[in-house]
Amino acid sequence: MLIHLHVKNLALIEDIEVEFGPGLNILTGETGAGKSILLGSMQLILGGRSTKDMIRAGASYALVELLFQVENPRVQEALKELGTELEDGQILLARKIMDGRSINKINGETCTVGQMKEAASCLLDIHGQHEHQSLLYQDKQLEILDAYGKKQIYPAKTRVYEAYREYRKYMQEFKALDTDEEQRNRERAFLEFEINEIESAQLRPGEDEELETLYRKLNNGKKILETLQSVRDLTGYDSAQGAGDAVGMAIRELTRVTEFDSQLEAMSGTLQEVDSLLNDFNRELSSYVEDLCFDEETFFETEKRLDLINNLKAKYGQSIEEIQKYAQHQQQKLEDIDRYEERFEETRQNLTKSQKNLEEVSNVLSEIRKEYSKTLTEKIIEGLKDLNFLDVQFGIDFRRREEYTSGGFDEIEYKISTNPGESMKPLGRIVSGGELSRIMLALKAILADRDQIETLIFDEIDTGISGRTAQKVSEKMAVIGKHHQVLCITHLPQIAAMADIHFEIEKHQRGTETITEIHPLEGGDSVRELARLLGGAEITQAVYQNAKEMKELAQVHKNTRVK
């Protein structure tokens, strides 16, 4: 049960907190007072799209918090399966919207919008103003039937889904194999060309990197040679400008004075080591220069090999390893073509087997649906009679689709007759908006009982109804309120009179700002709000007495007839 709602900085709402109770919670107010905003806040918890313009002008964020007290063991188990642990039997769902993004939390722990939606869907169900229009679509009709019988239908649908996925896989494989011989010959020739081109190159892993290094060396051979010759002159012993000749002269000069100072012997030894190192360097450098080979033929062959490898890279992969892997893949495709007849027959058999399996599990699903459709039909008729469909017939027609789907081959259509002697016809051909709304109300009540959802929210379920029908809808709402917590936004006094708890939503000016507030109504305040719904702007004594009598009769009805 939803026990507390907190909304802050959402559109016209500055900061409101509402304590809801069990039974029928009615919300009324003038048109434009902000009832839809309040409902929209709850839609956000159910995964509704958040936008920056939802945030109240001048505020940096908007916040919605719903606190539930969960007593139903089935709901507790469903939440546990989603990884949500209750704290003292309670769960707090919160969503904070900031500049186009949102932060979502369950019991203070951050979660995704999807996780929030899954948890919220176990706790409440919202019927919006125009949702009943979805009843005109056959997919929605099938969805309702599946939800009604989900205990057996959902496992069967899972088996159908798995079978359909396998069937589609083999169907795609079969279509890919279903080619003529000429096309296969063209593909074989192309594969052989690619494989031959790669294999004839005799590529070696790492060869491209080695060739790149050699190519850079050969391409800069003249510059390397000139530089090394200059270095050899600067460090050698063949000219007066060479470092080797200068170091040798320094050693000779230093040796002449070492006998006069023993400390100079160490310095002389260091200089001799420098001379030895310089001598070794020059020998190594001379040997390297003598071994250098920059002939044109080697350069041409290196360049040619690199061009070949780079051409293969452009066609088959960014590295030699990728090229070789591509060749292996193409070789496998070539082998598949060579064993085409074998693969074609194997795939055909797999397709036949998977189609047979899909047909079997789809038949099982269809039979389960048909069984549940019988009891659903009975319950819908019973619910419609409660809603002033005095002589109603209702049925669910089954047809087989031409193609399989992931949900089987069933196509269903709800049909109804609301007048004696008329044959049943599709909903869209004979029912009005008000009648559709009542049918959806009956379905919501049925599904809520089946799912054990504790909180139901109805937004203007009274669309298109009045008089005796409105009274019947109010009585139905009172019955639902005995078994569920109901939050209902309404304009009809007949429904508002049945309230266990009555709230008024009003909009007023505060300086230059417009704000929406909500507060509970008790006793005379509730009667005055009923009188407003009955009489409009001017509430006469007669209208007030009428409202008071309506409230009293509603309470008598609930106490004596609602079970």
C-alpha cells in the first residue's frame, strides 16, 4: 500500500507531502489544478520519461518519493526476486531529476530506471486517461489475456520464444544456402583467388616490421654513410682535428710530469682508459662502415616486398596475423561450398525439426490461452454487469496468424454486444469511449486480483459516463477499494461520495507564482467539495443538502452492500 507521497519542484508543485490510507482515496479539484501533475509524478517512478522542463521554474532539481508498506507475501517474494529487500516491511522509491538526467534509488541505493520500473510494477498499477483506447488493438487484447493466465501462459510463452529463436536461426541459414550452382561457382572462384593471393605471398609473422626497419635504413643509406664518416674523422687518429690524436697528445704531455707528482698518475690512468675506449669505438665504427651495403637491388626488393604486404593489408587486414586469419576464414567458407549438398540437407532437416517443435509448443500455448479465455470471458461479463452493462455478451475469438511469431501463432479479438438481439462485433465497431473506459476498469480489477497488486490508480475513469452508469462505476470502485488501495482522480460526485479518504487538489497564486497544493477533506469540507462537483461555481443550500444526502447514501451502501 502507498502510504506516503512526497513531490518537490515538479511543474506547479513546490513541495507537497501526502499520507494515503487504505481503501478508496479520492482526489478532486478544479480543472487545471494540477491533478495530472500529481499522477505524472507517480508515472515517473514507473519509468516515465523525464525532461528538464518538468523542473519547477527557478529550481535546480525535481524530486518524487513513494513509500510503500508491503504486507502481501507474494509481492514481498516478487521484490526479493528482483534483489530488493524490505526494511520493516517498507520500500522507498525515489527519483531525482536534474537538467535532463535522473538519479533513481530504492531504499537509498542507486539503481537504474529499469530496476525502479520493475519494483514499482509489483506495487502499483496506473490507468491513465486514454489507456482504454489501447483495448482496440489486438496485441493489447492478447497481452491482457496472457497477463490473466500468466502462471501457465508465461512459461509456455518462454518455450515458444526459445523454439522460435531456433527456428529463425535455421531459416536464415537455409535461405543463405538456397543459392543456384552458378552463384556458388562464382563464389568458389572468388574465394580461391583470395586464398591463393594470400598463400602465394608466404607471409611470415613480424616480417612487415622487419622490412619497415630495413627500408628506413636503406632509404637513408647515403645520409648514414656521410654521418659515420664525419664521426670517424672527428673521433679518429688520422688527422690533427681527430679526438683520438688529441687524446694521445694529452697522454704524452701528462706522462712527462707524473714523476713529479704521484697524484697525477691516477689522472693519467683515467685518460689512458678514455684513449682505449675511443680506440675501441673507432675500430667498431670502421668495421660497421666497411660492412654497410646500400646496393640498389636490395633496396628495390625490400620496397617491392613491402608494397605487396601493404596491398594485402589494404584488402584483408591491418596486420599479417589478421591477413592469415582472414585466409583461414575464407578457406572454411570454401570447404563449406565443397560440401554444399551435405550442409544443405543437414540445415533443411534442422529447419524441419525446429518448425515441428515450434508448431508443437505454439499449439500447447494456444490451448492454454483458450482455456484461460473462457474464465476471463466469464469474469469480464460479471464485471461489466456490475458496471451497468445490463444485457451484455462478450467473447474472445481466436485466429491463426499466417506466420509464426515469438509469441506463438495466436491472433485474438475481443467482441461484444451491449444490446439485446445484436450479434457480437469487435470492440472498436460498437463501443463508445465511456464504454471502453468501463471495460478497462473491469479488466484492471480482474488483473489486480490475479496479480495481488495492492495499489491501483485511476485517472478520470469517469470519462464519458453519467447518471445511473456513474453510480454503478462508483459502486464498483467501492468494491475494489475493499480489497485494494485505490487512488482515483475524478470529476463525478457519485464516485467522490464513495471515498474512504477524500483529498482536494487546488491551485492558487502566491505573489507572482502559481502553486499546486493537496490536503485531506473531512466532514463538511468533503460535502462542500461534492456540492461543487454537483452544482458548479454557485453552491446553493439545496445543492449542499443534495451532496450531504449523496455522501450519507454512499456510506450506507458501503456499510451494507459492499463486501
